Amino acid sequence: MMSRGHRCRCKRAGILRVLHVQLVKQAPDSRVLELGCGTGRIAIPLGRAGVRLVGIDRSAAMLDRARRRVQRARLRSHVHLIRGDIRDLPFAHPPFSMVMAPYGVLQSLLRERDLAATLEASYHVLEPGGTFALELVADLPSWQEDRK
């Protein structure tokens, strides 16, 4: 049986996926970078919506799961996943019209210098006039997942 808190997080995650898709669909020819893409919870719906997306995450296990999901969904032409550090993005020039930091990924950066490095790296890969989208999670300190 799911706890009430888990149901609320799941419902919120579904609503947020819809909002992310709608936000990105406003610029259909854009390339999007998702920071902390994890298992593809945002990347997969965006890929299905036709968005060209690059997801970056430091966890090999999460990326392996995301790659399987991308392959099953037949989205390899739209969704590309790389292992890397969001504080030091591995792109040479500004190839993205949007950089997304969903689901409190910036809040996981506990040191000010890590946050500053991530914001600077994001700025450098954004096209002029590009969009930086972030989601802050109000109840981040109470997440049980982070205590494991």
C-alpha cells in the first residue's frame, strides 16, 4: 500500500511532467539540457513530445536505467544521455536553447561554490536569450529517499 506522502509526490511528479512538456513545446526546434536526468522521468515525456534533449547525470546506475527506458520507448533519436558533472558541463559552445534543473536538483548542491559552478556552467551552454528553468522543492529536507 502506498503512503499518502508517496501518492502526493507521484501526483505532483505527473503534474510536473505535463508542465515541463508544455514549457518546452513552446520552443519546438530547441535543444534542451536536463541537469540531473536520473532515470529519465522528465526526459522520456519530453522525448515523446518531440523535444531533442540531452540529459546529464553523475550516477551510472541511474543512467543505465534511463538508457533502457529510452530504448524501450524508441526515443534514441531524441534523447541522449551522458554521464557527467553538472558543475563542469562537457560542451564546447552554447548548443542549448534551454537548460532545465527539475525536481530540486540544484538543492542537492550543498556548497555555495558547487551551486555557483553549476549556474556558471549552465550559463555558458545556453544560447543568447536562452531559458534556464528550475524547480525548487519545498519539502526537500523531509524526503525519506535522501536519508537512505
